[in-house]
Amino acid sequence: MELMNIARVRWACRRGMLELDVLFQPFVEAHYEALADADKQTFIRLLECEDPELFAWFMGHEQCPDPQLAAMVVKVRGRAEP
């Protein structure tokens, strides 16, 4: 899987749900560039998921079945909290 350039990642972070925007956009601005390539690929895979799935995972209503994506959800949530 080829990595997206940062402009495409920023664009992909623009979601239809404000709750996801406030998680993804600050994470990308502050932390994406420092991620290892494998984590960048996992983050990109996370962005390819549907908003209702993402919302359920990030709000803790459901557990993500993919262990790599679940770990990235934890990472993004941990970096987004004050």
C-alpha cells in the first residue's frame, strides 16, 4: 500500500460527522508526520472505513474487529484527549 501525501490525508480526515473531524484533524496536524510508515498505512486504512463504524469505535459503542485498526483508534483517542 502506497502512502498518501499529507494533503490527501488532511482531505480524507474531513468527515461528515463533526465528532470525527475533531478527532482526526488535530491528530493529523500534530502527530501524523511522526508516525512510522506502518502506522501511517494503518491510519489511512482507518480513514477508508465508513463514518458510522468509526463513530461507534471512537465513542466506545463497539470494538473494532481488526486489531491494527483498534490500536490506531486507541492511539488517536489518546492523543486527542487533553
